[in-house]
Amino acid sequence: MHSPQPATSPISPKRSIRIAFMTWKDDYSVGVAEIDQQHRQLLDLINKLHDAMKAGGSPTALARVLEELIGYTRRHFTFEEFLMKQCGYPGLEPHRVQHRQLVEKIESFQAEVACGKATLSLRLMSFLKDWLALHILESDKQYSRDMQRSGVA
Ligand SMILES: [Fe+2]
């Protein structure tokens, strides 16, 4: 039998549950530990940017987080492309194009932020989140077998 509800809840109504903007799913795993780790880090940086946007930080603070995200994204793409090359993955070139297009897009956004023409919006955040999820699920997962077989990872 259930005990009656206490008159006052032990959870303060003022305490809000913080839900991350983007959460890791097992389905995102590409079966290569180092790449999964880097993807988790990218997710964390997208969440960090989202938090900074929600907190209404100064343009300088936002620009700093954006720079961090772009820098890490570039290093991650370079690493991924290196492994794809090492294992002779045949889809390297079109994959590289996808990477380049994203970097160009966020760099042009960064330039607009720098000159005050644009600011972070939920629309941009959703774009980043959807791009990463779709890219992992539809493009990155295609190299899994080749990388695992060749033993480069
Ligand atoms: Fe990729």
C-alpha cells in the first residue's frame, strides 16, 4: 500500500531540473572509442554554447565559447579524416566536403558575430545539434566497419 503524500514535498519547488540541450545516446557510438570520446566532447561544447546563450552572456563571452567549439571541431575533423585515410575508407572525399562545409558555415557565422551582424539564437543551436546528430548517424557510422577491420583505431 502507498503511504500518503507528505504535506510538503521534500523537493523544493524552486529547484529546477536542468536538462541538457543535447544528450548522448548509445546509438551515436561509431564503435571507435577515441572518436566516440571526441563526439561526446563536441556535444558538451554545444551544450556549453547553449548555456552561455541562455545565460545572456556578453558578446565577448559567447565569442570565446564559439571559438572553443570551432577549434575543437577542426581538430576532431582532422583526426577523423586521418583515420579514414589510414584505413583506406573509400568515402573520405565526400565526407571531407561535409566537414569543410560545416566549418565554413560556422566560420562565416563567427565573422558575423564579430562585427555585430548576428548573435547566437536557438535556431543556430538547433542547426548545430541536428547537424552533429545526423552527421554521426548517417555519415560517420559508415566508416565504422573499415576502421574496426583495419585496426587503425
Ligand atoms: Fe565526420
